Amino acid sequence: MTSTTAPGLDREGTSRTLDGPERMHYHRAGSESGTAPGVLLLHGSGPGVSGWANFGPNVTAFARERTVVIPDQPGFGASYRPDLTTPYMRTSAAAALRVLDAEGLDRVDVVGNSLGGSVAVELALTHPDRVRRLVLMGPGGIAPPLLAPQPTEGIRLLVEFCEDPTRERLVGWMRAMVGDQRFLTEERIEERWRAASAPGGVDFVRDFYRAAMAAMRSNRVPGVPVWARLGEIRQPTLLTYGRDDRVTPLETALHPLRAIRDAELHVFGGCGHWAMQERQVEFERVVLEFLGREATKEET
């Protein structure tokens, strides 16, 4: 997607890498002093996705008063490709902690979109001391849809594209991701197509969803399901949904809104799954207001 970041906050200027067998690529922007609040932005899944593709346009707003870290989650962007024998949320949460440790960030706010929302919940449940506040944007996998069939329309179109990656299928999937079709300019479509059609651009996403669909068909989830653990989350949590989201429908907000002790919900009207871009100004205003509130006694 096209980025409108300020000078010095572009893709190249913020790029960093943790080398090694489990290479992690990420972006860091904002204060280098170590005293500014930290915020971790976790992207969703999809063909050609990366941290910058999801959140690049938002960097300028978030970096004004914060230290912003945006990793390419394992399997995406320029980060390493993990095997899928270990639960992915656990793998990605561990990778995110490595990045935070490398940047000297002990406790951060976490903003997760879709798949990133699931990883954010994993972090809050397994490392609650590292997470101050949560923002979950159409989080995937933390509560089943009550009315819509599974897989939802957006996930079905994504799987179909990964199995037969044509430009026509990509456009069909992208149309299901937004509420206002005018947002899908030819430039945005072409940029995503270039990333998705690059060598290996869909391989990990395809394998990830093959495994996810197999687990869904077998109805076998090891351990306690995430939805049953949401009551353990103690961090103040903002749930944000697009009213017209066809990936994680608005109805999936009902269970986490009830189960998480300190949760609130904001719905973006006329918006799909990519609220951070489709409703960029309002998204930044709502999220930054939530993150900037005075800490409660429980948070401190």
C-alpha cells in the first residue's frame, strides 16, 4: 500500500534486521532515547503482506511520541520461514519478544491486526509483564463467528487465491477486505500483486492456511482454546472492527467484549478488515487516544 510517512520515517530509513538462522526483519521509528512509550504493531496474514505493507502509512502518527516497532512476522516479508509443527502464535510471539529485547523495550502497548491480533493475545496471556495495553483490530482466531459460516468469505477467497494465485483472484480477495470499494485503487492492487506474485510470495501463506483448514475440519484444537482464556487478560483492551468486515465479522467482537475484564469496542462504519488504512485518520485518533490515557492503578 502507498505510504505517506514523513521524511526519515520511510521503509528504508526504519529497516532493521536480527540476523541468524531465525532472521527477523522489522522497522523501528520514533524516539531513540529509551524513555518514550513503546508500541508493537503486528500485521495480519495474506499474500505479499509485511509489517510495512500493513502499517507503513501509520508510522508518522504513531512515532510522534512513541517508539514504534513493526516486525515482519515469521513467514512474512523478509523474516525467516518457520515450520508449522509448533503453534504459530507461540512462534511469532517468541520472535516479537526477540525484537523487543534487541531494541531494549521491556513493556509495550501491542496493536494487532487479524493474525497479529491473535499473536497479541498470545503475548498478553503468556508474557503479561511485557504488555501494557492491547488494541485488537478484527483479531482472528480468538472467537468463532456466531452467524457467518466458517471459513468466512474473506478467508475462503484468500485460500482460493493461494491455491491458484491469479491477479483476478487477488482482486476478488482484496475487494472482500474493504468496505468502500473506492479505496481499492489500481495502484494499491498493483502494489499488492507485485509482492504476491514474487517468487515464494504465497508459499508460506498457502501452507499456513492448509494447516489451519485441516485443523478446522478435524475440530481438534490442542489444549484450552483461546476463547476460553480471554478472561485471564488483565490489560485494558480496545477492540476495533470494521462494520463491514468479511474476514472477522463484527459478531466475533461479542465474546471478547464480554470475556475480557477491561474491554471496550469501537466500530468503524463503512469499513472492512483494513481499518488502519481504509479509515486511517480516525483509526489513528481512536487508538492513540486509548493508548495515551492516564494509567490505572492496575496498570502501574
